[in-house]
Amino acid sequence: MTRRELKSVLLVPVATWAGLCLALAATAAYAFLPHAPVKPVVALVIAAFKVILIAAFFMRLDRASALVRITAAVGFLWLSFLFIFTFADFMMRSAGA
Amino acid sequence: MSQSAQLLHEPWPDRPRETEGYVFAMWIFLATEVLFFGALMAFYAVNRWAHPAAVKQAAAHSDFWFGTINTAILLTSSLTIATADRALEHGLPRLARVALWLTLAFGLAFLLTKGFEYRKDLEDHLWPGPNFALVAIGARPFWGFYWIATAVHAVHVTIGLGLIVRLIILSHRRMLRPRQASMTVTTLYWHFVDVVWVVLYALLYLVGRA
Amino acid sequence: MRDTETPQAAPETPKPAKPSYLADGHTVASWIFTTDHKRIAILYALSITVFFFIGGAAATLIRIQLFTPHNTFLTAGQYNRLFTLHGVVMVWFFLVPSIPTTLGNFLLPLMIGAKDVALPKINLLSWWLYLGGAVLTIVCLVCGGVDTGWTFYTPYSTLYSNSCVLLAAAGVFVVGFSSILTGVNFIATTHMLRAPGMTWFRLPLFVWAIYATSIVMVLATPVLAMSLLLVMAERVFGLPVFDPRFGGDPLLFQHLFWFYSHPAVYIMVLPAMGVISEVIASEARRRVFGYQAMVYAMVSIAIIGFMVWGHHMFVSGQSPYASVVFSFLSFIVAVPSAIKVFNWTATLYRGQIRFAAPMLYALGFLGLFTVGGLTGLFLAVVPIDVAVHDTYFVIAHFHYIMVGGTVSAFFAGLHYWWPKITGRLYPEWWAKFAAIGMFLGFNFTFFPQFILGYLGMPRRYHQYPAQFQIWNVLSSSGAVVLAAAYLLPLVYLMWSLFAGRRANANPWDATGLEWTTASPPIRDNFETPPRVETAPYDYHDPDIGPTQPNQPPRQPQAAE
């Protein structure tokens, strides 16, 4: 296996993996920081960052067609409908009471 | 792209279109999985929104180290399977095979770790049944979510491992090189399983610490 | 009125070199392990027919019970199990699969000029999953059935019902995956396997309809699967999810359930709309009025249909503010449907209408779907729904859409494409008779139910106050006519398989790639892969406007 081959085969996956490990360390550390603000938000934001790393570089969305990218996004968009309207109900139950 | 001739199935007119089609179809399926797990997350979100303090208290009982180690295992398994996919693409089937075996090992390690964690959770009375350890309203649904979500995830891990075993068998029969599409589609599924875990980790193991 | 009203019998068409897909293998194994989309379509057709009659049997028993006000033909518990069976079977084992898995499976590759669907083995798996779900449901039935209603509302389904909830939920869970895989297959097929020249806006509207339906199937069904999984987890493992004693919310189940089940009604109606577009264009010999609007309408319905589910929950305890939002969006989603009805009507204008059976069913669809849609709008108005929720008004509304709409369209399509699928012509006068009988029987069965609901008769009650009897008697009597009208096609269609006149490739002289190949087609659909150069529905010169008659009128190729 040549050096060039190793580079194209391993460079992107290992770099992505390193990024993911750093994110894991960061999110774990933040969780244990006493009196740190908005912990749930930070945890989800770092999780989202990890998901984007996996999707872009492991799952190759960085060079995928527009069709595949739209397909990848569409599940999340539809899920947002579920969350938005369900929470619209739960959060507005006692409004005006 | 590897030099070997790729397998073509009916009704596809040519190989590049077929690969594009299979990858597209897997992404559509992953979109369905986003909604499948997403609906489960909606349950978590509603419960946590309704009972924030109880959920914080209940989640403090999850085992941080089991969760974090498992996350590291799964992330590394994604590295190995991504390597396998690229290796096959660049005409390195032996590296692909080694990487697949590593992925299988990490996947099994994940399940094993999970098994030990389940045992500990049961010892700690964290099954929301008659001997449940916590009393706050909202604690039981959190732990109900824990068991359901991790079990459904484990089922998906197992299915993924089955797909990986298939690739390993094909590889040992020297039949993997014409099946790049199969490899790519399996790796996409496995990465998705990792994505779900990444989210679950944040919901289950980072709550109520300090 | 055109000269000939019946489709054309076969002239001296030369036999194709390859055998038809029906002759391509005669063993049972060649059928149940087939990867040919056309055979899979027939496997599905047989399966859904069985379930149609099971669901119909449940309906028959219900209508017998309701013939008199204090009937003791059935106990309350038996009645509960029967209406649940009727709902579960008719929704998931008949209506949701009906047009997509039969006509969709058969026609999608043909209409786009492909040899098969994108994933033929997954297609077969879809059918096997359907069977798996069917077996679980039949076992549930044999074990006494389930009494929760097809809606499985918690906490009754999770904590209190003594019936086989697990089996029923498992059956629906499994058949849901059949649906998901079919949807994945159809989306991939439509994107990737169109013949050269078949651009998106040259696709027949039936293909667009199946495509939109598949998007809904793929995005909605997983949420149903999870909602049922959660019910099973709570019921079997005691894991609290919806139990209010532990902080759960039964309304969460309703949100998750209806997130699927409202789009599910669009899964049931969009394919029907596709069929109607094809039949009306062909049988009026007109280009579809406003083709692009028809496409955008279907896509809008598919998308906006995901944002209206709360209109099933107006009286559940849902926030009134959320109710208003859902009500407003329900008004919006009616607009594209209405546009389609206007466009079909405009397509008929100045057409040369041939009143063969498919057109009779299609015309019936137009009227019945309009009534169903309008009453849906009434129900979208919150104060009206508060009055008629859980009454027969709602039952009448959805039966107008699902039976008056989808089943009529299904029969329209079944008759229209019967010659293509089987190579035989059905007997036209029997078919007309059945179509008219179905229309009359349907209205006699379900129109009185609007009145019943408005007068206040609740649904899911096995007995009722005596003042409602006359309407129930009308409804039950109509059901007899309707049942006969459903049985009749079974008889004459089966007869036609053995003794019907043989059809040529294009008995209706219709446009569309499926009519350019043999009836029935060969295994690979086309002798030579087609190229497309024209817009769809090329029935007349495009410069002829919607208010001008066709000039000159096209004659069918083979005179009777």
C-alpha cells in the first residue's frame, strides 16, 4: 500500500475521528462543569456538531449530489413538524387560563 | 474507483446509475429512521420539558463511564468502517477486510459493554417496575425511555453487525470487490447507528452531572 | 357521445416473441419468489382482496347489529372488537396498500419506461412483510380480536384493555415496514429509472401521485411504528410512557398516532387522484386541464397534510390555541384538493366522453370526493367539530372520502387497466351495472349517517335511542346494495380471466407508455426500451384551448 493510497484512504476518516473524540471530551467536560450555563443546549449543540461531522465526512455528504443532501435533510425537516406542533400543544395548554 | 468490474442487477441500465440508486435508496431509508428515532426523542423531549427536575435527578443515576466508553467504541467503529469503504474503493480489499473485522469487534464490544451496563442498572433498581429506586414524577418515563431507546438502538446495532458479517463473508470469498455499492450502503447504515447513539449519549449521560 | 363505448377487442396482433409475464413460469414458487413487479402487484391484489372481504364481513355484522336500536345480536364487547377489526383491516390491510401496491407496482415501471422497480428483491420483501403483518393480525382475530378501536388510544390500550393488543399492534407494526419499503422503492424508481426523454413534467399524473404518496408513506409510517412500539413497551414490559400516574401524557400518544394517521388518509387518496386523472383524460379524450397545477397540488397536499393532524384532537384536551392553528392549516390543505376537482371538471368540458365503466367510477369519485372533502372542511371548523366529534357525521365524512373516493378510484383503475394486466376485456354492461349499483348503494349507506351524526348519534355504540332507527335502517339497507355491487365485479372479473375477449395493446386508444406494449406485457415490459418525445395526454393539438372541442375527433384504431 503506497503512501498516497494511505493518505486518501485514512486521512479524512482519521481526522474526522479525531474531531469527534475532541467533541466527546468537550461535551463530557462541560457536563461536569459546576454552574455552567445552558447545559442541555450545549450538549445538543455539540451532539449536532458530531452528527454533522459524521454525516459530512464519514457518510460523504460533502461531495454528494443535491438529491442525496436534500434526502438527508428531509427527515429532520419533517421531524421538526412533529416537534413544533406537538410542543405548540403542550406549551400552550395553560396559556390564557 | 476500483478497477474490477462491478456487479449489475436488473433493471439498472448501467453500474454508475445503479450505485447512485442504491445509495439514494439507503438515504431515503435513513430518513425514515430519523423519523422513527425522532418520534422516540419526542417522548423524551415532552417528558423532560414537563418534569425537568425529576429528569435531572433520574439521569444522574446513569453510568457516565459506561456511556462514554461506549460512545468512544462506536465512534471508532465508524472510523474503521469508513476506512473499509474507502479502502475497497481504492482497490485495497485486504485493508478493507481487516477494517471490517475491526468494525465487527468494536460493534460486539459495544453490545458487550451495554450488557454489563444493563446488569448494573438492574442491580441499581433502575428498571421502572415495582422496585424502582426513584419516586419523583417524571423519573419513571426517563428510565422507560432509557430502556426502550437503548434496546431499539441495540437491535439496530445487531442488524448492522449482521450486514457487516455478510460483507466479511463476501470478502473472504473474494467476492467483495464487485460489490462496492453493498459496502457503501452498509457503511451508511452503520454511520447512522452511530449518529443515533451520539444523540442518545447527550440525552442520557450528560444530564444531571454536577 | 362517441361511437363506440366499449374497449376494443384484439385484431390480428402478431404474438410477441417473448412470453407474457403471466406465462413466464407456472409454479407456485415462480409466483411467491418472483421479483417481477407485475406479479408482485397481483400477489398484493389477491391479498388485499381477502382482507377487503374480512373487513367487509365485520362491517356487515355491524350493520346487522345496528338495524334495530336495542339489538342483542352482538354484545357491546363483540361490537367493539368488530369495529376495531373493520378499521384495522380496512385501513392498513386494504386502503393503504390498495392502489400503490397493486396499480402502482404494476404501472409505475411501465409508465416511466423501465424494466422493473429500482429494488425488485426489496419489492418482494415488502409483500412478504405484508403477509407477516397479515398473519399476526389473523392470529389476533382468532384470539378474540382487539377492542381499542383502530386508533389504539392510551391508556385503554396500554393499561386496561383485556384484548390482544400486542398482536394487533405487532401486525400493524410489521405491515408498516412493508409500506415503508414500498415507498423507498417507488421514490428511487421514479428518480432513477425514467426512460430517456421522460422528464419530470412529462410524467403521467398517476406517477406523480404515486411519488407523492411514497413520500408520505416514507415520512409518516415510522412515527406510527414508534407509537405502536411504545404502546407495546408499556403494555408488555410495564415501561411507563403514556401513563399519567407516572408523569406520562396520553395525548402524546395521540400526537404521535395522528402524525401518521392524518397523512395516512393522503396515502389513501393521492393514488386515487392519480387514477382519476388518467381515466378522465383518456375517457374524455382531453389533455388534463392545468397539468402543472395538478402536480403542485399533489405535492402541496403531501407536505401540508403533515401539519394538520391536531384536527383529530379538538376535543381531547389539546390546547385551544394549537387547535386553532391546526384548524387553519386544515382549511389550507383543502385548497389544493379543490383545485384538483376544478381541474378534473374542466378536463371534462368539451370532451368527447365515453361512459365506459372506468369513467362511471371516475364521475362517481368526483361527486363523492367533493362531498367528503366539503364535510371535511365543516369538521375543520372547531365549534362544529366539538358538536359532531365521535358521531356518525365523522364516520360518514371519512367513508365518503375513503370508500366513495379511494375505492371508487380503485375500481376505476382496476377496470381501466384490467385489459393491460390480464390481456382480457371485462364484460362492459355488467361493469356499468356494478358501477351504478355501487354509487347508489354507497349513497344509501352513508348519506343517512351524516344526518345521524348531525342529530347526535355517537359512533362506536352498539345500541342507540329509538329515534335514530329510520336512518340506521336506510344505512343498513344501502349496505346490502353496496355489498352486492362489490361482489359483482369479483364474479365477472374472474369470469373474464377465462372467457373474456382478448384485448389488444391499447384497447382504450389512450396515451401513455403502458399502452405501447403488449397486453399483458412481457416480463421486461418493453420489447425495445422506449424513448419519450411528447408531453403526456397527447389527445389533441395543444393549441386547442380548454373551451374548444377537439378537431378533428380521433377515432379508435380498431373499429368494433
